[in-house]
Amino acid sequence: MATEIFRESYDDYEIIGGEKFMAPSADLWHNTVVINLISTIGVYAKERQLGFVFSDSLDVHFPDGNLFKPDFAFISAANSKIVIDNKHSTIHGVPDMVAEIFSRSTMKRDISVKKDIYERNGVKEYWMIDPWRESISVYLLRDGKFELDEIYFNYTDAELNDLTDAERAAVKFEVPVNVLDGFTVKIKNIFGWWLE
């Protein structure tokens, strides 16, 4: 009984196309990636007063009626008017950047319907992060459409040793954050336990 009351009063959900979806609790790897994004991108933006970062504890109400809890969201200082309800942790508008970290229960929505809704509402940069493959697919909004800019991988030393010299030379070890004028984040700092 107490569990049922708790579930009814704990509104941890997203609204997609008018339908309510429960937002499952994140696992350890998921939380690690979110914390690392906040620790790298968030600290850089805060120190320079460029904007604000938020985790999935925040409701984002999009202009088209969808409500999401992005795993990570960046809102530039110029766009800060959309943060209108600090007391209830809500945003009404479009973040400049969002990132979703795949989980088995949400991955399909992240790569399809959520990507389409982010695109339609004008999110400038969307990162889809795969914690199992340790990869980041970066989509940038160009002429109203998301284009895949690059897929970045966190290579192990053994994987790097298996590459040819030409392949190794093409490996990118940092991911540019385009909404922050190309500020870069080391891929190891997104997936690792410690920051380098």
C-alpha cells in the first residue's frame, strides 16, 4: 500500500506525443556519464558564465507539448529566459544542447522519436551516448535538420594497438561541444572514473 501511494505521488515520467512514459532509474554507468558531463561541460560553462547545465531531475516542457527529462541539458546564458520555474525544476522552451545516455529500456526512443522531437523543436546539438560501446554520436542542427557530425569512440590501449598507423592517426580523442564554440572534452573524461 505504501509503495502504491509513493508511486502515485512520485511523478517521474516523460510525455511523448501525449502519452505518459515512466522514466526508469539510471544505473551506475549512466550516472557516471551524467556526472562526468556536468563536471566537464558544466564547470567550463559556469566558470565563464556561458550558461547552465542540468541533469534528468529537470522537466523540460517543449513548445510542441512534449515533456522530457534529458539526461543532460545545456542552456546558454542568452537562452536562460526558458528557466522560468526554479522552485519546481522546470524549463519551458528549448535547451541549446541535450544528451541522452542509452539504457536498454529507453534506447529505442532516444534514437527515434526523441531525436525527431529534439530536431523539430530546434535543439542545436544532440549527443547520443552508448555506455556499452563507449561511443558518442554527435548530431548538429543544420537548416532545421539533424546531421550526424561524427561518432567518437573511447578506445582502449589494446584496441589502439590493433589499428594500423593510418587508422590510429585518424582517431579523435576529444569531442568538440559546438554550442560552446568548439570547447573540447576528452572522451576518456566522459566514460572514465577519474578526470584527466
